[in-house]
Amino acid sequence: MKVTPAIVQTEFIGVDAKIVRSTNPSCVGLKGRVLDETRNTFVILHEGKEKAIVKDTAVFHFTLCDGTVVEIDGKLLVGRPEDRVKKQIRRLW
């Protein structure tokens, strides 16, 4: 899979995720599969327990289906998943 700015429009349910930075120190280092996504949170299955992670305050590493690891700031992911897929991506170059 080619990593482009459009990666923020993909579906993240079922993808492995790890929190690498967060304003909540207890969330840093949590990793697991994304079970659900709402407008402001990801629900991650971590060691058999569901953990809700606020998107706006965290930076995630997502492992895609081909093994590529992508770092995405959660601020880019805030919004309903169905609306994020339709959103235009602003190019900075």
C-alpha cells in the first residue's frame, strides 16, 4: 500500500494500533486492535480489555495490512469515520 496524505481517509477498524505519545501518560504504550471508532475516540482491545483512547490528545502508530507502520497525529483523525472518508485533503506542497 502506498502511503500518501489520503491515508487519513482509510478505515481503521481492525488495524493494529499503538499509542506513542499522549497527554494522558497512562495511555502511552497501549497497543492492540482497533475495535470501534467514534467521532472523538478509538476503542482498542489491549490485553483482553477494551480501552477508549481520545484521538485529539494522542499520536498513533498504525500497522497496515502490508506491514507498513504509519504515524498519524490523532488531531487529523477527529471526526465521524463516514465523514472523514468524504473530506477533501489539503495539500501542503
